[in-house]
Amino acid sequence: MTDGGLIRAGDLDAPFANVGGVTISRRQYIADAAALAERLPSAGAMLNLSIDRYRFAVGLAAALLRGHSSLLPPNHVAETVARLRARFAGVYALIEGADDGHGLPTVRHAPAAAPTAGVTAIPQIDPGLIAAYVLTSGSTGDPVPHAKPWGLLVRNARVEARRLAEALGRADLAGVTVVATVPAQHMYGFESSVLIALHGGAVLDAERPFFPADIAAALARAAAPRLLVTTPFHLKTVLDAGVSLPPLALVVSATAPLSPQLAARVEQRLGAPLLEIYGCTEAGQVATRRTTAGAEWRTFDDLRVAGDGAAATISGGHVPQPTVLADVLEVVDPETFRLLGRSNDLINIAGKRSSIGHLDFHLNSIEGVVDGAFWMPPEGSGDPGVVRLVAFVVAPDLARAEIVARLRDRIDAAFLPRRVVHVDALPREATGKLTRAGLADLAARQRSAGRR
């Protein structure tokens, strides 16, 4: 299939990670992983709860060396963990310090670095080993697993590394420090911070900063050239906070499409090109675009898109079987497409069609809206035959009437919200994503508080 090395071939004493300002070599990484592997159960599947990104990478490698799969669920709440225990035999948790293992058998990271004297070669991993099960929330609430063989993940990482190096004008990512605001357990963070360190040559920064000041501090501690892996939500909060960031070589964004206006602001303020990555759990990352250069996405070198509309598929490279994408695409040619919206995101009101993503785009383009999202209440929750869109906004200086007036200039009147609800914050996940369940829960809490 592909090279099954744990890390790409190269100097074992080259830097692999930055942990609190201390450089960790590839040799040390292999030693730490091998030492942890010896303490893992003889069989089972690992729920890697490590927040520290280096420790997460050590856990991933230890599981691979032991022949175990890592479980990457959408969250770590008690119900999800219970479902994992029922689905996978021998689930155990890898934890830091005294962290809660959610009732699972636990293995803790070692408090000190392992000796490196015995590390003379790169360990080989069976390319067919299911390195990870990436789990998405099913319609029944039972996480749906997507198996990721090691060989395909390696190919995935290498093709992304080539694309990012191209954007940087470099031959590869060797020596480029990656600071990421997204957790390593999320597919995007897994690919774009952990895997590109393993097989793209980048240097992984161990931290996961969330707030603007923390992002600035993490970048300041990182060696140049710096690559920021983040989300539209984090980019907007950084710009709105007015914090100063050290020089960046490249900004990478995913989890939701960026508006052209925000992309232009990012490039102007941060002085670096911005590249968006498009992907999904089923196929992984498959395309990129320089948002300020146009709406078209370009597939990775060995991938091809086919079909059109809601039936578009991607195949080639690390996607050996044609995989249906969850979005509505306008396919320009086998290597180029435009993203029109998610297939489950489309709404029809009074015979007119739009998407929640399109409406969110215009809501968040209003000056003074710090964060905002449209929500469509489920059928049967209001007057029969009446569609009542709701807009939740974090906009302390804008009145409801002013928001509606500004939306009226941007979207068809059929999609103007019947209610605009001011909130202190939206229920975003660690990746910056908003889920329907999160918005529904927010709506329920607002109703309970008497804010209708």
C-alpha cells in the first residue's frame, strides 16, 4: 500500500515537537512511544484523552506499536464512552496526571522522558492496521465508526504536506512549527497537526491554545517559520480581540467555510496567506483553496471529484473507493469544484431555497455581530405550515431590529428570522463547530428562561 514507517525517513535527531519551549527529537519521540507501548494492555482499543498534543502523538504511536486502534469519538461525555465500551472490546483510556478515565481502565503517561540509547531505526507499522476509528454521531446517538488504515493515513498526510509546502513556497515542511487551536482527537486536528508532523516533517507544538491571548503566546514560543492550524471561529475572535501575533508563514482553516471578507481581513492583519482545507470524516481531507483568490476548491494531486449536486463523489489516493460527499457541489472539472452547502443544510421556504450555511455567512458578515447562527426549529414545534427561522447572535451593541434591517439588504425576505435572540455565547465545540443538537439545547434553555 505505502511505506509503513511510524515517521517519515530522515535524521532521528531532527526536531519532532516543541513542548513548553523545549525541543523534542524524533529519536526521543520513538523512545517515549516504545516505553509507553510496553505498559499498554496486551489487547484492546485506546481512548486517547491526552490534551497535550505531544502526549497524544506518543499515545497514538504506542497504540500502533502494540497493534491497537485509537478511538476518536466526537466527544468524551459519559454516554459516548459507554457506547464505545459496548462496541469495542477492551477499551482503555490513556490519561494525563489525575485526569478522569470516565470509568475505563486507565494508563497514565510516564512522568519523565524515556532513555533513547536503544533507538537506532524507525519502527515499521503494518499499513493495513486500523490505526484509528474516527466516530461520528449517528442518527440513533450511537457513534458510527470510520476505519482508517495506517497506510492510507500516511498517504493522506503526505499529500497534505505537499500542498502546504507548495503554499509556503518550500520543498517540504521540515522545520515548520505547527501551532493548532483544534484538538488532536478531531479529524482535522489529527491530520493537520499530528499526522503532518509524523509524515510531513513539520514540528508539532504540544499546546492547544483557545483564547486569543493564549494563541498569541503559543505562537510567540514557537520557532519560525510558523503555521497556524485553526478555524473560522478562532480567526474571528483573534481579529476582534485585536491581539498582536508574531509573524506567520501560513494560516490553515477548516471545519466551516470562510467568508471572503474574513479571509481578506486575516491575510491583511496577519500578513500571511490563508489556505482552507475541505474534507469529511468519511474521506478525510480532499481539497484546498486560497479563499481570497476565488470560490473554487482544488483537489489534492491524486484525488478526483465526479458527479454533481448532492451526489458528488471523491476518489483516488487515500480514498481508494468512490465516496459520496455530504455537501452539494458544483463540479467544474475532475480537479475543481465549488461548495454550495451541505445536503442536509438546505431549506425551502415559500418555494425558495437557501442553506443555513449561506444565511450564517451573511449574519456573521454584519459589523457588530461577534458570532451568530440561524436555527430551524423542528417540524411540529410551531404553528402548522409556518416556518420560523431563529437567529442566535452575540451582538451586544446591536438591537434586534437593526440586525433584521441589515439582513434584509443581504438575503431574500423569505429567510429573515422570525426571532433574533441575543445570547452571551454560542455552544461551540472545541473545534469551533456548532451542532444542531447544541443549538436545540440553547433554544430549550432560552425558552426555560422565558426568552421567546
